[in-house]
Amino acid sequence: MTTDTAALADLDRLTAMAAYDLFNPDLTAELEEICRDSAERLELPLSAVQAVLDTATATMATNAGEADFLSVIGGSPNELSFCPHVVVDAAPYVCGDLTEEDEYRNNPAVRGGLVRAYAGVPLVLPDGHILGSHCVMTPERHDFTDADLAEISQAAALASDAISRYPLR
């Protein structure tokens, strides 16, 4: 995982995230639909919306509801997640073969054959802070195209819009 934890622990970003009801069941249903559409359009087995906190990444929704490993574990420490790159870099993070990356080749999800390729784009809140990522993953090597990133980016914009409709009251 990237070592720039300052971006992850930025108090303004975390405060902005805390203003939303991120695990509202209605929001989860909307995000699951967005994830299902992304997975279907890209013909990939796993799509997720992830909130990246200061030390952990929390799974908000996936295309499989509760039937995939991300939903079962609910997230992971940031050291084991690919999504913090999206927040730290404020840009997409794409890797077609994580087994070739020194940083991730020993990651349990990579070693266990659950994830080999990853592409994630920022989820941007209305105030400009990055909440986390909308991402897709596959256990196979995958060459992501510009069209794939455009699709993921469109879905991320829909997810960000959905999240913005669920402020804490």
C-alpha cells in the first residue's frame, strides 16, 4: 500500500465522509445496482464501491450483494487494499496483473487467486473530497482499455451522486 497516509488521514476529508449515511440500506441498494451494471457492461466478475478511511477500506456495496469475498469480510486494512491508491493519487489506479507488482504480489487476495487485475476510480463528494473508489476486479489478468475506464468513471459519478443524496440528518 502506498505510504502516503497523510492523504488518507486528512481530517477535512474524513469529516466530509462522516456527513453521509454511507450504510443506509436504500443507498446500498442503489450502489449494488450501479455495481451490477458495471460488472455486466465490462464482463468482469466483481465490481464494488469502497469507502477508504484512514486505516481501513470498507465495502459499501458490490455487484453480488453479500455473495462475494469483499462483502463477506466487509473491507480490509488499507495495507491489503488497492483502493487507497485512488484516494492518495486523486486519480484512477489500474493494474492488469497484480502478480507483477512488488507491492501486491504477496497480498492474500492476489496469492489466493481472488484478484489479479484491478481498476478503480475516485468517488468524489460534492465538496471535492475523495470518499473512496468505484472499482472492478477479476481473478484473471486483464488489459483495461480507455473505454473500460470511461465506463468505470461514469459509474463512479452515478455512485457519488447517489451518496450525495444520503446526508446524515
